[in-house]
Amino acid sequence: MSDLTGFLGPAYLWVQAAHVTFVIFWMAGLFLLPRFYVYHQETIVGSPEDRAWIEREARVRSIILSPALVLVWILGIMLALHIDAFSQAWFHAKLALVVALSAYQGWLGSYGKKLASGQRPLSGKAVRLINEIPGIAAALIVVLVIVRPF
Ligand code: HEM
């Protein structure tokens, strides 16, 4: 869409470009972190590898995931105000999915804390399955914003 009449004016397309860019960074982090957990789970608690994974995971969270989540939300809400998306059904569905994805990130954070404290609550297979969630959510979100089936 190239509606330049909203409050963002000609900046609209730039905001959209920035939104999609940070969505890519966010998704990269969401794919990476549970993959790290799969490898981390297999290390011996307290070993040098265990400590190395704890450090890598903390970096993915603080350098990629947290900033990307905040920026995607800010830019997305600006776009929503610009195109008056809050009155549209496709956007309600998208909002539900992005809230779920943000909650998923919260869950990833809590699972990482458990791993860091020496717990291994889930099997590697379960973590691999959970790793599919962001991909499925992203595919649904892209259909909602591009196709707008309702
Ligand atoms: C976190 C909260 C989010 C909000 C509030 C939000 C909101 C929006 C809005 C209102 C638009 C504008 C559509 C237009 O101008 O036509 C948009 C565009 C877009 N969003 Fe999001 N979004 C969010 C997260 C995401 C996520 C997680 C993804 C993908 C996984 C995503 C993918 C896209 C894409 C691909 C577009 C471009 C669509 C087009 O070219 O028209 N967004 N977003």
C-alpha cells in the first residue's frame, strides 16, 4: 500500500521499510535462540560449554531480540495509526499473533534462565518442535498483512 495521506505523510514508506527490516532481525533472533537452547541442553551443567552458551544466549536476547521487539512494535503501531488499521479485522488477527509472538519471547527468556541455573526441563525434541512456532506465526502474519483475507 502506498497511502501517503495519513499522519506519517511521505515518511510512511520509510517507516514501513524500517518495520520490515526490524521484523527480519526479530525473526532471526526468534529462530536462533531456541536453536541455541537445543545445543545448550546437551552440555554438562557448569562446564565451559555450558557457560559459553549462557553468554551467547544473553547476547542474542540483549543485542537482537529485545531491541527488535521494541522497534517492531513502535514502528508497527505508527503504521497502524497511519492507515487506521485498528478498525480492520485483518489487523485484529495480526495483533493477536504478534502478542502471542511477544509472549513466546517472554517464555524463551524464562526457559533460558532455567537452563542457566542448571535445569533442563524439556527434551531436545520438544525444544526443536517449539522452534517451529515463530516460522508458522510469521507465515500467517505475512498472509494477513499482504493478502488481507478479511
Ligand atoms: C509487533 C507488532 C506489529 C504491529 C503493530 C504491526 C503493524 C503493521 C501495520 C499497521 C502495517 C502496515 C500495513 C500497510 O501499511 O499496508 C504492517 C506492515 C507489515 N508488517 Fe507488521 N506489525 C507488527 C509486527 C509484524 C511482524 C511480527 C511481522 C512478520 C513476522 C510483520 C510483517 C509485516 C509486513 C511484511 C508488512 C508489510 C506489508 C505491506 O507491504 O503492505 N509485522 N505492520
